[in-house]
Amino acid sequence: MFNVAVVGMGWWGKIIVPLLKTSKKINVSTVVEINAAGIADFAKQHGVKVVTDLQDVLKDPAIQGVVLCTPHTQHTEQIIAVANAGKHVFCEKPLSMTRADVLRAIKAVNDNKVALAVGHERRFEPPVLEAMRIIQSGELGTPLQVEANFSQDKFLALAADNWRLSGKEAPAGPMTATGIHLLDLSVGVFGEAERVFASVKQLGSQLVNGDTLAILVTFKNGGHALISAILATPFEGRFAVYCNKGWIEVRDKTHPEAPEGWVLTKTLRGGKKEVREFPPAPNVLANLEAFADAAEGRAPYPVPQSQMIANISALEAIFKSASTGTIVNVES
Ligand SMILES: NC(=O)c1ccc[n+]([C@@H]2O[C@H](COP(=O)([O-])OP(=O)(O)OC[C@H]3O[C@@H](n4cnc5c(N)ncnc54)[C@H](O)[C@@H]3O)[C@@H](O)[C@H]2O)c1
């Protein structure tokens, strides 16, 4: 068993620990949480030891990997600290907030010859894997344009001072919460982005950092992505890729927290719409187990580092575009 510690026992850490407890590949015995008292009951229920400082797990030779579920601005330095301790790193999205930072983080990972994985579990959803397989097979022809939407109203209940609503931790409103997953999938289709235009507005809620985000990304190879992420409307999850011989769309039936599966729709020129239903699948765990496979040398992690860098480079340009109202070139 690959032995990990999970850092940051808030919303997502408390989803990840019980999932890992079901894994045949990964064991979690320790968690790191600055507010240890707040998770005493959870720790008892799940049989994990609580420490309050990441350094404690970095010194522990029994811990082989670290899963970071902390606020966004901490990710880069924590990835570097974990890698420098010779431990494998799984970091929740976004890996970093700037291209310069993601390059520093990835350098530390590679210098220390450890694995790096990122919490973009949408890549592990069975209908997304199937859509990507079909696109890569060439059956649909050349990818032209992505249209994608990831919207939800969960954040309406957050206190106004929550870090997820701050301009520092979450620039461009919904971008680091949901939009980034769609940017990652678009990078998976098209590769490096060339330029972006992003507009964020506060139109339908008290979320002062913005609740409505529209993005146009152009890619070096010529494709576009139209990304929509809204925090003031009920859940919607849709990822569609239009190509010159057909198109394919993955639609979530419900919010991933109460999953009911997906509908995959494919249309080829001259043919009828083909619709396939996919039942719920444990894609968050699949991502974590892919991390264990990479760390223990069974298989390379399926998201290449070049795409991790491309995603964060485009993310930084989106932050700049949303704050300046201008078209921004993506650094490369
Ligand atoms: N992949 C997904 O779909 C998904 C979903 C939700 C959240 N996330 C990501 O998970 C991360 C955490 O988000 P969240 O919603 O759980 O936030 P949260 O605020 O609910 O939890 C963060 C926790 O980290 C703790 N913490 C902060 N700094 C720490 C430190 N230095 N050491 C130890 N503990 C520390 C806080 O006390 C808090 O309990 C973010 O990167 C977020 O984007 C990913």
C-alpha cells in the first residue's frame, strides 16, 4: 500500500479521506490540519492521526506521498516542500496561480524525481475518457471548438469572508472553483493556449468577487474554447467538442456530490444522434489511484506536465484579462 498524508481537512479533505479508506492501493493514516480540534470527531471516525504542521509528515519516513487540499495560494510552496522532502505530491487544483510558480513547482518535483498529480478528476470520468478516446481516434475529424459549462450555486451559502470568495485566493470569481476544470479539459483537447479574453461580473448574487464568468480561449493549434462558469444559477455540467466530421458532448445528470451519472451524445455528419448513459463512477478515487500508480512506477500519470503548465499559463492570463478587461496573450 502507498502511504499518504492528507493536508487540509476542510470540505474536500473530508471527501478524500473516506474515499482513500476504500482504496486497495492507498493507505491514509495521518492528516494535517491547522484547526485540529475542529476535526477530532472526524479523525476518530476514520481512524487517522492528526498533526498540525506539514513539517511533521515531511519528517516521517513512513509517509511516501502527500495529498494537498489547502487554499490555493499555499499550493506552490507546499508542492516544493513535499518534493524536497523526497515525497510524491498530489495537489488539488489549481497547482499554482502563475506560470512562474508552476514552473518552480514542477522543477522541484523533477529535481527530486517524485510523481506529481493534480485534482482534475473530470479527466477520469468514464464518459470524458470515452469522448477523449473518440476525439483522438480521428472519428470526429479535426477538433474545432469546445463549448463547456460548469455552474453551481453551492457558494451562495458561504460566509462573505470565506477564502474561496477572496480576490487573492480566487481571482475571476468562479474560475478556480469550476472554470479551471473546463480549461484543463480544453487543454487536453487542444494543447497550449495562445490568448484569452475573460469577463467576470457580479450579476445575480452577493458574491462580490463575481458570480458570472465568460471566457474565450484561442489555442496555438487554432481551436477555440468557450467556457462558462456561473455561481448564481443551479448546477449545470456540460463539455462539448465540435469537430469537422461530428461532435460529442458529455452532460452531468446531477452535481458530482450526489452523482447520478452522465449522458454522452455523439453526432456524425449524415448520421443520427447517438446517446449513451453512463452510471456514476468513482473518478476522484481513480485520479488518486493513478497518482499511486505513478508514484510506485506502475504507469505514468495520465496528465502530462506540459498540460499542467499549459493550464496554469492560461489561468494566469485569464486572471489578467478578467481584471483588465483586455485580451491577454498566454506566456509560453
Ligand atoms: N477537485 C475538486 O473538484 C475540488 C472540489 C472542492 C475543493 N477542491 C480544492 O481543494 C482545496 C481545498 O478546498 P476546500 O473547499 O476543501 O477548502 P476548505 O476551506 O473547506 O478547507 C481547507 C482546509 O485547509 C486547512 N488549512 C489551511 N491551511 C493549512 C495548512 N497550511 N496546513 C494544514 N491545514 C491547512 C483549513 O483549516 C481548512 O480546514 C482547494 O484547492 C480547492 O480548489 C477541489
